[in-house]
Amino acid sequence: MSSTLVETVSINYEDFSDSFLTCGTCLSVYNNEERTPKLLCCSHTVCLSCLEHIVAAQGENSTNFRCPICRETIPIPRGGVNSFPPSFIVNQLLDLMGRQRRDVIPKCSRHPQSELMFCETCDVVFCTDCTEGSHSIGGASAHTVIPFSIAIKRMSEILLYKAGLCIKNLDDARDVVSQEIERLDAAHDKCVDSISKAFQNIADMVESRKQEVLKLTKKVRDEKKKSLLEQLDLIQSEKCKVQNNCQGLQHQVDVRNITSKIGDLNEKLDISATLMEPRENAFMHFDYQHNSSSNSLKTSLNQFGRISVSKTFPALCSASIEKNASIRLNYNISISTVDYHGNIRTSGGDPVEIKLIDPKGKITHADVDDNEDGTYSSNYSFIISGPHKLHIYIFNRPIKDSPFSINVSEHIDPVVRFGSPGSGFSHFKQPVAIFITGDQFIYILDTGNSRIKITDKNLSAVEGIITGRGLEQHSATGMCLLQSLSYVVIANWRTKQITILGLDGTFICQFTNEHFVEPISVAATSRDEIVVADNGLGKIFVFDCNGKLLQSFGCKGSQPGQFKLITSIYVVPSSNDIIVCDNRLQVFTNSGLYKHELSGDTSSKGSFGGVCFDGLGKFLATKLEKGRCVIQVFDALSHNFLYEIDSFNDKLKRPCGLTVSSDGFVYVVDLGNDCVKKYRYV
């Protein structure tokens, strides 16, 4: 007798997923073809294809097989596995899912049976029938095309992801604002404590003054009372005397004695009359309106204390930051503040914090200067190279773009390079000396072209060229500025002449000396004396501005005060000390007495090409060593070496003269490269 298997189940569409429509054996999705869902007598569902493979594996004479899910023995129907009844519930679910998908996914209006596709590259929905099976725009074929159903799913996921991010940001914003409220409450409590302490201090001062006035009042009373008590004692004393003198007088019969006593009493009457008037008075009055102290106190109290607030909005505040820096040089940080509406702040007082993190993770806090106009600045000097992180906070909140990345280099390269080899207007040929006039113009001695070139301090333009007397024969190697007279002094080693010109090149005068052999360098003192270094003699000459020899000192040798190969000479403006460069930097007084060496390293190879003083405590000198040329910086007070400018990415080649400007730049003539280079050195 045959039985009928009936499936009855109630299920919510929202409670199942696509896994219910998948064959548990082959994990393929059921369909109405080879994957038709078949219901076994054990109530499990297996697709037709899997059943055919299972029965085929049993052999032709087999009449049963085991369920691949529960392993129960299942008899094979007379018509084969195709005779198993279909799974009604699975087919119903397939129809339901199909209807749901058809309801969600739009179809092409021209081809109702064609599912729309989505191109992620072009962000376009299209129909494959309308585009004849392909999609390409502008000849591009590598487009990412997916079914629109998947695109909708992805968009939904993106939507949910973005919504999650938005909710997270809002939660974070809530936490930040809540923390700011907590900080506000804490700041309020701190202000209340400060106010209480400040006014308690005033109360203490008032109480102290009160006690001082009370003490003064008591003192005045005691002094007055003391005088009156002394008067009372005197009155009592006189009273006792009178009483003693009057005892027994009623029995007295001696007329002369009585007369004497009467005379004494008359004197006592006069004395008692004077004692009738108190020697002190009882007047005492506290006056606090005798001057303007009361009004001043009231005014001061009305003006005492204030509550400082700020409208600064850290997230909109900005900082001027350079991404590259060099060790030992000042790194300038400038911060500008604005309010919530973007308006520039014009007052200071904000708690600005600058924190630097070096490559090793060490944290350093930089000092901040409040310019009291809404801007803040800081100068910092890095001590190690590598990537640094710079954090700037206002109210413990980061400003815009904070933290900043700064790459700190161990090298110091030129900020400007001016000129190239040649004889043209902007070219050089063996430049050897340089000076600056009051931070205005740079004078460069272009020896190979027998001229002096004048440029602005930015080395951006040639302002003039001087040629003529003193510069002939390509042999002018020394040049300096005679400051007080605004003259240019030139030393020509071949003609052995010292020439004085105006700043515009006007000839002033010229002189020489019979002892000159090779005058190669020249400098000037603040007293308008001209100092000449003669390398041929190993000697220093000092002349007045008219060419009269005042003194000379030095000789060839390697001992202190002697010279090997003089390269240049320099006079310190403040002291008129003379610095002579050879393989050492020797310092002499203006009278020629040896003082000391600027560099204590006497074993160092090479020689110095030039030296100058910046007036702020540093000496700078160009150093020529075998295969290496640098600018060395010394401390003027201790005479010790501080650091060097290596010009790593634009190497120096025979640097000679140098000069400094008041804004922290040094200008160096690079003879080997026929150019002038400008460096920051602070």
C-alpha cells in the first residue's frame, strides 16, 4: 500500500538565507534542471544529480542506497531516482526567492527578461542585449562589470559601512565634546579655587592692616594713658605730702612754725592748680577718608582679577612648517590662530604646546613665544637626524594637519648658488674675496676677470661691476671694506700695490711698500688702519689710510706667532684683533702680540681659506682638507669648534673668502666652482 509524504512547514522569509537552497551533498544551488531537489523518505532533500551518482555507484542490481546525510537505507523506486517526489518546500522557497529578486532588480525596459548589469569603472547601469553583449566606452575594454544585484548588495554594504563610520565619528565627537565639558568643569573649579585664594589673600591683607591699625590705636591709648597715670601718681603724692604736713597743726602754738607751714601750703596750692589740667587728652578718632586710599581701594577691587577666555578653534588653526630641516640650525615654527568662524584672532593667551618626537621615540617640548596678536612662534634646534614628528596642540587638541612630518638632515646645503664659470655678466673666474655693506650689497672680487661684481644680498641680480686700477693683471687677491670711509681696499700681489676705491669704483689713492714680496690679503680696523698680509715674507704690515707704515710683525715658521703659508687675514671689528689664516687660525692684538689659536686642533690637516666674525659670538672659517672642503663654526668666547657646514649635495671646491649678514646667512666664494654660495648657519 503506497503512502503519501506531506511537507508542512511555516517559515519567515527574513529568517533564512541562501544556504537553505543549497544541496547539502554537492553544495550547488537547487534548480529545475539537473539540480532538481528530491525528497527522500527520511525527509532529507538531495539534488537529482547527486542521487544519480550515488545509485550508479551501487551497481545495476542494487535496490537501495544510503542517504548521504543521515545514512538511513532508502529503497530505490521502480522508476529510478527520478521517481522520488520533488521537495515542495524547497521549490516554494526557490519561487519565493525568485520573486523577491525580480521585485528588487530592475529589468531592461526594452528586454524584460534581461537582467541589468553595472559597470564599476564607468558607474553606469546597462543591458547586455542593448549593448550587444559587451560594454566599452572610449575604446576601453578593461572595465569591471558585475550584475546589478551584486552592485546593489555592495552598495548596501558600503552604505552600512559608511553609516557605521558616521555613527563611530559621532560617538567619537560625543566623547570629545563630553571630555571638553569635563575639562571645562575642571577649569571652572580651578578658577573658583584661584578666585577664592586671590580674594582670601586680599582678605588676609585687609585683616593684617586692621590688626596694624588696632595695634596703633592701642599704642596711642597706652601712651596717653601712661602720661595721665603718671599725673595721677603725682597728684596722689602731693596729696599725701599735704596731709602729712597738716597733721598736728591744730595743736601748734609756735607762730613762726605755723607761718612757715602756711608758706609751704601756698606753694602746694600753686602746684595743685597746675595739676588740675590733664597733661594728655582723651581724643582718639579713626579716619579713613583723609586721602584717596578708600577710593583707590574700591577702584582696585573693581578691577581686581578677570576671567580669561578664548574663541580659538584648534581644528582651523594653522602652522607654517617646513618639511626639511638640518641639525644644529634654528627651525622656526609660526602658528596662526582663528576662531570657529575662521576669523583671525588678534589676541594671545592660548595654552599652545609643541611636542617633537625624534626617530628614537624621545619626546621633547619646545618653548613657545606668545606674540600677543593671535600668533605664536618657536625656535628649535634638532640634535639628531632622521624623520621627526611635530605635534602642535591648543587646549590639548591638535591643530589643522597636526602631526607634521619633518625630515631632519645631518647635512647643511646652500640655499642659493650664484654664478658659473666664464667671463660674462653673471659669470665668475676665480672669485677669491667677498664682503657685505650694511646688509645691502655684496661685493665679490672676481680675480680671473679682473673686476669686482656687486650683487644684492639675495644673490638674485648684478647691481654693478667695477674694473680699472688695482684690478689689473688678474692678480687682485685681497679685498676689504674700510667701513667708516665707505672705501674698498684692494691688494694686488703682482703689482704689489694697495688700492683704495670708492664703493662706486672711483679711484681714491694707491700705495706700496719697498718690503712687499707677495701681498695677498688685506683687512681694515675700526680706526681706519689697513692691515696687509704678505705671504712671501710671512709678515703682517699695518698702515694708516694714507699708506704710512705703522708697524709690522711675524715671520716664516711653524711656532706660535709664525706663519707657514698665509691665505688670508681678518680684523675683528669689536676688538681690532687680527686673525691670520694658514694651517691655523692665529689671533693677535692690534699691536701684533700673539694671543691664542681659534682652533685647538693643531694636528688637523689642510689650511683655512678665510675667516669672519658674526658679532653674535661665532667665528666662521673655510677649511680646505684633502678631498674635503667645509665651513667650520667656532665659539668666539671659548675658541672651541662647534660644528661644520659640509655642503654635502653641492660640495665646495677651494672655498676662500666669506662674509655674514645679520639675519643668519654666510656667503662663501667657491673658487674651484667659480660661484658664490649662500648658507644658513644658525
